[in-house]
Amino acid sequence: MIFEYIKFKNYRPYYGEQILHFRGRKKEPPSAYKKNIILIGGLNGHGKTSLINAIFICFYGRRKFKAKEYEELLRNAVNKKHLAEGGNEGSVELAFTDHTGSYAIEVVFNHRDLKETRRIYQLNEEMQKVREIATTEQAFFEFIDQRIPMDVSQFFIFDAEKIRDLVGEQDSAETIRAIQKVVSLELYNQLLKDLDHISRELTRDLKKQVKDSDIEAILDRADEISDKLDKYKDEETKIDEQLAVLSDQVRHLERERRQLIAQSSATKQELSRWIGEYEEKVNQYRAFLKKFKEKELYQLILLPAIRQLKQNIRKEREYLDAKYKEKMQFAPYEQFIEKLLEVSVFPPLLKSQKNQLKAKGKDIWAQLNNIQRSLLKEDVNVIHDLSNKDYHFLLQYPEAKAQNIRTVLEEMKKAEDMLEKYRAQFDEAPDAVDTTELDEQIKESHQQLGELRQKKKDVFSIVRKLRDEHTKLQREITEKQKLRDELGPVEKKIQLLNKLRSATQEFIDQVTLLKAKQLKLQVETIMEQMFRKSEFGEVKFHPEKFTLTIYNKEGQEVDLMSRSEGEKQLIALAMIWALTKVSGSQIPFVIDTPLARLDSIHRSNLVQHYFTKLSDQVIILSTDTEITSDFYSELAPFIEKSYILNFDEEEQYTKIEEGYFFEKVKNPWLV
């Protein structure tokens, strides 16, 4: 799927009709870079969140929001300036293309009635509306969920600062189901449930037909097990609902605790931790600069001379090759003209006349034999006498990669300033804020979550045993039916169904292991590229729980929740990367504030290795402080479109303008 455009008409901060095109319709010349980035810049409060919510509203409507939250969205959906002028309606229109065609979803908001009207249109290749597709609300939601299911959207449209919560919520029932849905495992499990349902129906039909007492007894037992299975599946569903409610409660308590801590001034404990973190940063920067000075600085100093030498010897070699080629082409002529000029004539020719004859004859010889004489364009002073081995060695001599040391020095200066600031505040800092009551509530909730998860595990074990027994009974029925001369159509269906179910279960088990291995490999690969330090060792993806576990170099499990906020964000992004690559889905990403909490090295790693390779379309919303001019230069070859959301203080609405904050930055690959 690819987003084509989003059109605002008097929607929230966007007055009048304004449009963001996510890809160009004109054919571009071939490029070595995959242009998959749409960069949208805007200061806080200029409309980035409104843009993300517009996408959610178009796709999922009120399903995506809580009741009060959606009422508030409807109440503020129409632009205030438009309302002041007597207007009543605003709208959002989102267009996209997938393998079935191009479509536009239009949502019109009525301010007076606080309601929305939703329409979907089919588009032609020029993105013009061809016809309106008549549909019910349920059919529309099924149409969308076939493309990006609502519970899966959290992995493709998200605020990068909030996505780090995925690290702590990865073992929740909702997250596990969403992950399995992304990698198609939920589809296989649903197939298994459908086969079980068909098996129960056929077994009931068989009971009506068979009169043999032994088979009837087995059928009664199979019926009893089916009833128990239904009972335990209902219990499992209730446990999932309780887990969802309790998980929300835990998230609310933890959010309240974080807010309480954030509102209080920095404590000695926090300052001590911050001082430690910034001391580590400063030491890392100093180690980096020391390594750079010892190993790379001299190479950078010699880089211009090395490049000039390569250019000179290449030019000399081209000149010598051309000269030799021309000499070989005119060798027969030289022999001919020398013999000719030795012939005695009267009156004898002067030396200048012989030279003219030789030069003119050479031109005529070149014309008659179709010899190109443009090989030697200019004389070159050859000063290097090199063998082929030396020549190729010099051409292939590695060049030092230029690094932006200024950025590292600026980051180190900032870290040193922060370190000095926190050291100065340490003596006067207050003690830690008291969160004992909240901690107890969180501890108790986690204990309840653990009990519910254990209960669910026990129920799952019982269900598995009952299914195994049910399968065993089905085999017994089939074996007894073999004693009869002929098998009826129902018996044949049950026999085939049992084989199909066994094969399906084996397939699911193998696919689950395969998906877990693929996820593990993808997480390891991207983490090696994104993290600047290699303290992480093995990565495991549990095939039954479908959760991520990371071990350090000593083989000890890493407590992911104790990592810094930036590291948790990177780990969550690594999980999303793995899900995308394993699923094979080409779904557009919309990422808000992706670099806010990351230092320059991690930002550079994300820009170089993540965004440009994540998907065919990555829409990045950022402020002016996240993507600096250096990072913009790295992203520039991959940018398809760029915009600025600029709030006009005088007009009191946001204007969408093409370009980015660094309008005067030249694209280096075009220079």
C-alpha cells in the first residue's frame, strides 16, 4: 500500500483547502537512491498531531478512540476561522493505492450536529474520482482491516517517543495477538479453530447415523470433550478480557507515577544517575576522539593528495594507452611513407616538404582506413613509471571516510555543560519523591497480572490436552469404521478432516518456530546497526509466548525496562523492523518525532540504516531541532517530498508549504 495524498478542507488548524501529496506523479530519471521518505516539518502545535489523527479517523473512525476522546475530536474538527465566518463543515480526504486499485476515503465533519459522514471512492490513474463505492459501516471496516487491521496500526502509525512503551507491553495479550496477526499466525490459528468446529459438527452427524454401541460410547465421550473445550475457551476469553482491563490499569498507574516524579524537582538519586550517564557520554566522546586522532586523522589530512595522485596516474595511463593505440594503427603507414620518401626525385624535396607530405598523407590514410584520431586530446607530462601491479594498488588504495567531527565536539560540549550543571545542583537537591502507595498498587496489579497469566497458561494446557484426547477419539472412531465393508460419506469426511487437522497443526508449529527464528535474526541485525555499543549478546524470540528476550555478553537476561528511554525506543523500533521484514508487507509508515530522545550517533544510525530501508514509504514528522542540517543532508537523496507546516500568527491557521527548514541547503548529489 502507498499513500497518494491527504486533503484538508477547513479541518482543525488547516483553513480552506490544502493538500499534501505523498508521491510525485511525474516520471523521475533513474536514481541510485530509493526515494521512500516524505519529510514533514513543523513546530509544536502547528498540526502534526492533527495530521496523524486525520489518518486514524479516515481508516478507523470512532473505533480507534475512546468515546469522550472522539466526541472532543468531533467538537474541534472544523477550523475555528471557518466557523467564525459562518461555516459549519470541514473534511479530510485520504487517498491510497494497493494491489487492487486506488481509493479515496472522505470524512465530512458537521460542527452543528457533531457527526461525521464517511464516503469511499474509486480513483483512476490520474487520482480522479471515478465512482462512489456504496458500502455499509461493517463492510467498510472489513475493507480497511484487510489492509491495515486496527490493532496492528500501532506498529505502522505511531509517536516514536511513545512506541517505547511496546517494550513493557510486549507480553500483554493484545500485543501478542497483534504481533501474530502481522506475521499471519493468527490466520493459521483461526484455520485450526474452523477445522475443530467442522469436526464437532461432523461428529454430531456421525452420532446420528452410527448405531454401534462402542462407537456411540466414543462419540458420547467426544461430545463431552467438545462441551468442555467450549467451556474452557469461554474461560480463556474472559481471562483475556480481565488481562486487558488490568493491563490498562497498570499503564494508568505507571503513567501517574511517572507524572508525579516528573512534576517534582530533580532528586539526589536522579541527579546521581544523570551525572553517571553524562560522565559515561563524555568518556565515550573522548574515547572516540582519541581513536580518531590515533587512527584516522592522518588519513584525512592525506586524503586530497591521495585523490590527486589517483587522478594523475589514471590520466597518465589513459594517455599512454591512447598513444600506444594510435601508434599501432599507423604502424603500416609509417613503414610505407618512410620507404616512399627514400625514393629519389628531381628536383629533390626539401625537408619541410617531406614533413608536409608525411602529415597530409597521415590524414588521408586515416580517412581511407576509418581511423579515429581523437584519442589524444591533449599532451600529458608522464612522470610516473608504474608497473600494472603498482598502478592497480594505488588506484585501489582505501580512502578515509570523512566524518563530521564538529558535531561530535558540539555534543561533547553539551554533555560536559550538563555534567557541570548537575554536579552544581547535587548538594542542594531534595530527596526522592514518595511513591510508596503507587508502588504498592503497581506491585499488587503486577501480581494479579501474573496470577491471571498463570491461570491462562493452565487453561491453555487443559485445552491442549482435551484437543489431543479429542483427536485420539476421532482416530479410534476411524479405526472402528475400518471394520465395516464401506465407509459412508460422513466417515470419509471425518477421516480426511483428522488428517488435515494433524497436518495443519504440524504446519503451524513449524511456521511458528520459523517466524520466531526470522524475528530473532531481524532484531539482531538491526540492533547491531542502530546501537553504538555492543553490550548486547544473544536475542531470543519465544515461539509460544511470542515475546522478546535479550541477553548480555555474559549470557544474563537484560532487564529491558531498566534501560534508558532512548534505548527502549530503539529496541521497540527494532521489533517493528523485524515484524515488517518477516511479514513481507509493504505498508506505509507514519512516524512522529522519531529522533527527539536520541543522541547524535543513534540519530545518525537511524537515518542511515533504518528509515531509508524500512518500507517503500516512510512519512516522518519532525520539529526543527530533531533533523539538523547534517541529518537532512544524509536523508536528502531518499526524499520523495518535503513540506513545512507553518502556523501564520496573523491569519491564525496553518499553511502547508513545500520544502523543509533548510531551504538553502544544496542537495550534495546534484552538485
